[in-house]
Amino acid sequence: MTASLGVAAAFELSWQELKPSAKELAAWLSLFALAPIAWTLVEACLPEWDAEDLEDVRDQDLLGLHLLQRSEAGIYQLHQLLREFFAAKRQQMPAEAAMQQTLCRVMVAEARQIPQTPTLDLIAQFTPLILHLEEVATALTDCLTDDDLITPYTRIAWFYQGQAAYAQAQPWLEQCRATAETRLGKNHPAVATSLNNLAALYESTGRYSDAEPLYVRSLQIREQQLGADHPDTALSLNNLAALYQSTGRYSDAEPLYVRSLQIREQQLGADHPDTALSLNNLAELYRTTGRYSDAEPLYLRAVVIFYHRLGDTHPSFQTVWSNFIEFLRQVIQAGQTAQLSAHPTTQDVLEQLQEETGKER
């Protein structure tokens, strides 16, 4: 205890030496998690400060008095005891609530850059952000706006799911659902989104019976709150259909895929990438059930949309083109080429595949 009191007294002496701007910066740093802090995040929280002045305060005051450590270029960290000390000082400042809200806005803006399926490069890029985002999601939830409420939880989960770390992602999505229901009510569109995301995680790990009621509930909320023809309703229809397809419930999946496609054609347009995605998904269902003549025109439409809207190097085009190729291979193997049309693209690819098959034999 004597040692602790001595440390506190030493901190207090250093605090008294700091000018007001340095005290404010120390308070801001205490808002972040006990982890390395990218200086760009600090700058984003203090846009009204001159960048050079901010660096001078950091270097001359905090680093100069050994109240802050430089981990590497552009990365800084507080010692745990100093973080606690600065946090206690921050709690006495009239501007604390505004500081917390600003940090939340900055972190949400950063989080929105995390895609649902991050690449390895993006995972590396966002790794320094995650612990600070987790701090916001656990300690500063009350400072998040209703519109931003589920974003930290969702993007943290996507970060872990992108690494197949499903066990780490799951509690964030479950907490997301609980937090949204508590604050916004069980029928809020954000709750539908949280249900959908949690269902997708369960589906990814083979927990189909757990995923289905969440997808169904998400669809019900979106139909009630957003309307039967809303694009988010189409997304829920598509996701539930995909679950049914994965579990062999093809007759249950088809009407949902068809309805999702109709909504997207009406609300987004016949050549929208989401429409192309629905075309591809329905085509895949028809391929699975051997309805080759029904599948072919859907594949062709999806290929054309993705090609013209996104280009032939885009992953979405590559995916649907690969699906179309595999579809034609299956038709050849099944001896059902008579079901195919005389469309030039189909016939050209079909001829190439047949030549390859002949050479293999």
C-alpha cells in the first residue's frame, strides 16, 4: 500500500507539471483500451487541434515526462497504472461525456471499413483497431447512438469470422442481439440485422436448427417494420432460402429465392448486382435439383450483369462464371445437353468442355 501511495503521489506530481493541453491529451488517451494506440486515431478524435501542436504536446510533455511510451513509429501506449490515473482525472472533467461520444463516433467510422469477408491484408490492417473497438463495445455502449449501436459488435465479429475464429465471433454477435433488443425493442430493424448475422454464424458452423428460427424472426421483423418489398426483406428471404437449400429442403427454398429475386428486380433494377446474386442463387438451386433448362437462362443473366457492372476480374463475376462452367460440366455428365438452349455463350463453352472431356478420355 505504501508503494501504491508513493506511485500515486509521483503521478500527481507529474500531473501538476503538465499544461492544460497535455492534461487534455492524457485524458483522451485514457479512453482507449490498454493496448497500442495508432496516433491516427488520436488525431481523428481531435480534428480541431493543429497536428504539429498535438505532436509537440505528445513529445515534449507526455513522452518527456515518461507518461507515455512509443511502441513503434506512429504507435503509442499507456502503462496500466497511468491509464487508470488519467481516467480518474478525466472523470472529473466536465467534457468527459462529449469525449466519450466523440471517441465512439471515430471508432464506429473506422469499424464501418471492416467488410463482411475481410482479406488477410485487411485483417492485418484492422488488427490494431480491434481491442479499442472492443473497449467501445463493452465500456462505452451507452455513448453509442441508436444508429451506431450494433456496428462495433458486428464488425468485431466479421473480423474474427474472416479468420474462421467462430468461437471468438459468437459472443459478440450474441451480445449484439441482446444489446439491441434491450435498447431498441425486439421489433427494431437493427434487431433483425443482429438476428440475421447471428444466424449466419450458426449456419457457418453447421448449427442449422439454431440458425433457422433466427432467420425466420429476422424476416418477420423486416416484413413488419420495413415492408414486404424492402431490399432488406429480400436479403432475409435469400438467407433463409440458402439455409433450406443447405439442408435439402429444396421445395421450401424455391419460393423464397423467387420472391427475393422479384423484390430486387422491382426495387433495385433488373441489372443490379444484388439481382444478379439472386439469379445465381436460384440457378444453383435448379442445378441441384436437375432443372437444367430453368437454371441456364438465370446463369446467363447473372454473368452478363456482373460482367457489365463489375468487370470480368471482380470476384462476383468469377464466382458466377465458375458456377456456370460447373453447371455445364454437370449437364454433360448427366447426358442432358438437349435441355440447353442455342445461346452462343452456352454453346461456345459447351463445345470447349466437350473437347476437354474428349481429350481426357
